[in-house]
Amino acid sequence: MRKKFILGLAILMCSFVFLSVSGSASHPAAGNKAAAAVDKTVTIKNFQFTPKNVTVKVGSTVTWLNKEGTHTVTADNGSFQSPNLSADKSYSHKFTKAGTYRYYCSFHGGAGGADMSGTVTVTK
Ligand SMILES: [Cu+2]
């Protein structure tokens, strides 16, 4: 009777140790990933992207939130392209490669930083 109790206690303790070890082993890795990729939001208002220039880490997602009018988010190099965004619509793109990405609104801007345009700089 007492042996069974001790055996049960030992199994219980083993599972506690296992849970705490596996828990602490997986958490730091997940924490590092979350710290590396920080998502950002660019607001579209007044025929402008605000902030005009953003910098994010590889793996981050940038979301453009349109507050008024109809606009697009069009990459100079064609790597991303939103549909026409009406008011209160948003568009998101995940950046998986480092580099500087110029973009513009196809209605009110142009490639090369003309008028309604901005940049996303992606760092490693
Ligand atoms: Cu526009």
C-alpha cells in the first residue's frame, strides 16, 4: 500500500520535472522570434503614407490602413501590390527578405519616390 503511494508520488514528480523542463526549453526560442519580427502599421491619410519611411526586421508584417479616399500600395519592384483600398480597408504584406522597398500609390504617386510614396526598409 505504502509502496504504491510512493510510486505514485514519484511518477507525479517526474511529470512535473518533465513539464517544467520542456516548458522552459521551448519558451526562449519563441521569445526570440517574437522579439525579432515587429509588425508595423502605416496610415494612409491626406494623400500621404504616415510614417513615410518605416524600418522592420525580416519576417515582419507591415499593414497599411486607409483612412480616406481610394489608394493602392504598389511596390516599385513589383514584389507586392494591394488591390484598390477604399476607406477603412487595409492591406498587409510580410517582408521575408532584407532590402529597401520603395512603394507608391498608383493613383497619386509614382515609382522612384514621386508624390504619394514611401519606403519599407527591411533589416536582418
Ligand atoms: Cu493615393
